Amino acid sequence: MRFAFTEEQEALRDAARGFLADHSSAAQVRAAMQTEAGYDPAVWQRIGAELGWTAILIPEAYGGLGLGYVELVALMEEMGAALLCAPFFSTVCLATNALLLGGDEAQKQRYLPGVAAGATTATVACTEQNGRWDASGIELCAEPRGASFLLNGTKTFVLDGHTAELLIVAARRRGTRGEEGICVFALPADTPGIERRLLSTMDQTRKQAMITFRDVAVPADALLGREGAGWPLLSGVFDLAAVGLAAEQLGGAQRCLDLSVDYAKQRVQFGRPIGSFQAIKHKCADMLLRVESARSAGYYAGWAASVQEPELPALASLAKAYCSDAYFHCAAEAIQIHGGVGFSWEYDVHLYFKRAKSSETLLGDATYHRELVAQRIGL
């Protein structure tokens, strides 16, 4: 394999960088994150209908571009650097992968064209009050009722769950434990019995919601995959999503380094730019080492996802663990280099610090993924 992008992929990166510079500036990010939706609908419409980013993973047969994970990694890196406020990760990295991996032909024909066109936003509702990302954390109950199912329970920390039009919901058959009895359903968010509430979170650039299910009747044709065998599907979705998230974290870590270097060149103390002080040089050098190591891990995992490498599960967890640590470290060091103003509202580094922290726990923190790596390589 090559740790390099093709000319077409570089062109995609350059186009994304230019678009995000115009539509995801610091001022636009701050404006979007203060809205209830958490994003600008006009920008989202252009992302889907004009640029086709929402179609990147979807085959041409369903209105998509039929590209792969290397292209997605290139986009996610630029989105992370720009702190894009949009339901892209929830729709493309989570829900789209769930439909591609678990949907039958009728379900793909029903949902994927709308997602590809940017007309349908979607998300995966898996986590609950326990905050766990493994199978044991799924407690929402799915009871068979004739040819349908009845859902009861609550999902929380659901990305863009208050605005998503399609929900991919993980539930459990009563009386089952662990990886057994897991069912995954695709259902419209306006299904009777569903209540959604926006949560107040530290990271305002990525909205989360609580979704309550009260006797929600779900038809049998909403089931993704086989009844009771939903965990392998979810595990595969989370592995692919982890690769996308690692790329986003890489982009954020790189921007933290860039902001720190720029500030160190401009800030003068004791008659000298603070970048000339050895302590600041050491911090920046350490940040650079972590960013470049994260780049190698993220790009390698992206390649593995694009070719369906058998080692992908281990590589996805490795990339997520390392990029989580690298992003949070770089964001914290950026705060330190900026000094007291680093966490003031006028500067942007605190926004990256908050995104780094929320991304660290999303899909499981670094400790959780290091344990997964050990399990997946047989240690």
C-alpha cells in the first residue's frame, strides 16, 4: 500500500478545504452551534445536493458516487480541521454504513437515494444511560407482537438525534444477555411513540439527544439483518465509523498544532516571541510527533477499510485509540501555549478542546479500544 493520495483524491481534499474555508469559518461555526439544529441547513443542502459528499460511500445503483473509505478519510480530516457543524458523521459514517451492511434490497432502495441526495439525515441510536458502546450496554426492549415488534426504553447521547429523519435503533429481546438477542431497526423518526429531546453538552459543535420509545410499534420489514443477530452488524458499523472519526480527530489535532505555532510566533514576552523559548519548542515538537503518528494510523485504517482488510477491526480500534489520545493532547497543549486566553471565548482553541474531549468518548474511549485491540489480536 501507499501512504499517499491519488491526484483525484488530492483534488477532493483541495476542494473540501476551499469549501470549508468559505462555509465553516470560526464565525460560522459559532453561529451554527448556537442554533437548536446545530448546523446551517443551506450549507448542508450544498454538501449533499451540490458537492455529493453524502453520497460518497453509496453505490451508484442507489444514487451514490460509489467511492470508498480513502476518499471519506480525506473528507473527514478536512472537516475535523474546520470543526464542521453538520450531521455528516451521524448520517454517513454511522447510519449509511448500517444500511449498507445490514439492509436488504428493499431497504436500500427506500432510504439510500434520499441520503445520497442530502435530503435525508439519519443516525444510529445505540448508547443508553450506562454510556457503554459494547453489546451489554443495549437495554432497550424489543418484544415481538405478531408480525411486528414493540419498542420500550430510552436511548441517550444520540448524535443529531433531535433532527435526524431516520433512526437506526439497537434493541434487545427480553431475557437475553451480552451479544445475544440484539435487533437493529430502521424507522422514521416521526413514528408514533418516539419522543426526542436535545441534550445540553460540553461540545456545542456536535449536538446530542435523548430519545424515548414508548410502545413504539415497528413492522417486521424495519429489521436490519436477522432477528437477534444484530451485534455483528453494529460492531462492523462502529469499526468503520471509528476509522472516519480517527480521520476527523487527526484533522483537529493538526489544526491545534497550526494554531499553536502561529500564536507562538506572534505572542511576545520578555521582548521575544514565545516560540523562541525552549519549553514552547518542546511542546510543539511533541505535538508534531503525535500528529504525524496519528496520520499514519488513520490513513492505514482508511486503506484497510477501503479494501476490506481482514485486520480492519484491530486497525480501527488502534487508530481510534491513538487519534483520541493525540487529539486531546494537542488540544490541551494548545490551551497551555495560548496561556490564559486559550480558554476565553474570543479564541478558537477551546472549541477544539471540547470537540477533542467529546470525540475521545464517542464510540468508546482510548482505554476501551486498547482492550479491543488486545482481544482482536489474540492477547
